[in-house]
Amino acid sequence: MFGALVTTVTDAARHLDATAGPDDHDRCSLPPPGLSYERAVEELDVAGRKVLWSVDLGFAQVDPEVAGLAETAALALIDAAGLTPAERGVQLSDPVRVWLSAGSMDTWMNLEPGMWPERADELDRPARVALEATEGRTAPQMARTMVRRAGLEDEVAELFSDVEVLLTPTTAIPAFPAEGKVPREINGVEVKPAMAMAVPFTMLANLCWNPAVSVPAGVTSDGLPVGLQIMVRRHADEVALRLARVFEQARPWPRTAPGW
């Protein structure tokens, strides 16, 4: 899944307005959406839509401070947007396991000559481990991996047949160093692989192609940023953007990092 890093929701909507639409070079590209995303972020009616908050999707460990900040932000969004909480739980297959196997297919397709293994050290650890683990796999083995991915897609489709919005923390831990040194223990539980389990929620949107956006949920007692992830049904990008805009209006965030 491709997206943009922006400082305002309007910028994200304008970017999508400029880039959405078909391209014969990309068989996965879609027809024009038939709407203006920049207009939708201000005008789309989202009141009453069913929303589900999940702190762990039934499989992840989450830092307690991150969980608290993300849940507070989720409740603020639900109230500001007039969403209707869904009375159901969620128990998904582990997207991390699927990502480390099936997700590597996407990575292999994006590699250019000279990148692997020559520049393997420049990749983050989860990507490198996934490529190493799948480099010698046979077609039947990869087919079984893709079947697991299809199973996860079915689970997410079933979830979004009942709700329209899924809210989770963006990551399981506070922001970590760019070098990627992450704790091997989260909430008192040892997690493996540590790097992947630090970011277990964003993989779901990448694997199942659901629109998702992360908004600032607050900062920890150490001043580290925490995000709230808003995920919606496939092809409902305007809903994710509108909810992000509602949250931005309810809880404005600074456009520059502290000290800049």
C-alpha cells in the first residue's frame, strides 16, 4: 500500500485528488473515484457509522501508556464524529506472521537489480528477514503462503461487513530510534520478532488493501509521539480522510516537531 506523509489532512486529500485514477501501466489502479477528496474531508457525513475500537486485534501486546493514549484519542474521535460503537469483538489471525511470509512477495516485486543481496544491510530488519526466509522457497510453498493471506483477507472482509471503521493504536510501543532498536518485551511479555511486533497494526492495511491513516494521539510521559490508526472498508478512502479531518479539528496537532 502506498500513501503520503503530510502534516494536514487537507494536504493528504489534495495529494489523492492529484494521483487517484487509472493507469494502464498499473493493472491494480482503479477508475476515477467520482468525487473530490478535498471537498469530502469537509463535507462528508460520517455520523452514525459503526466503529470498532480494538487495542490489540486479538493477538498483539501493547505498551500500557500507548494503549491509554490511543484509546482516549479513539473515544474523542467517536464523540466528535458521532460514530456508533459496535458491540462485537475482533479476533484476527496474526497479520505479522502473514506479513513476514506473504508480504515478502510484494517486496520481491519492488526490488531492482543490484538491491539484493548487495544492499541487504540497508533494509530494515523485518524486510531483510522476510527476504532471507523466502529466497529459496518453491512455488508450492509460496502458494500455501498466499492461501494464508487470502484467509486473512476473508477475516477482514467479514469484519468490515459488520463495521465501517476500525480504530487501533498505530504502533504497539512509543516512537523508537530510527536505527530500529526496539524492546524485546512489551507489556511484560517477550515478543518475537521484536521489530515486527512493535508495528503489528499497520501490516493489516498493507496486506488487505484497506485505506488507513494515522493521526497524532498524543505523547508519552517521555515526550514520544503515539498514533491512532483509522482503517476503513476497501475503496472508502474519503471516510478515512473525513474522520482524520474531524479529529484534526477536535484535537489540532502542531505542524512541526518540538524544538523546530
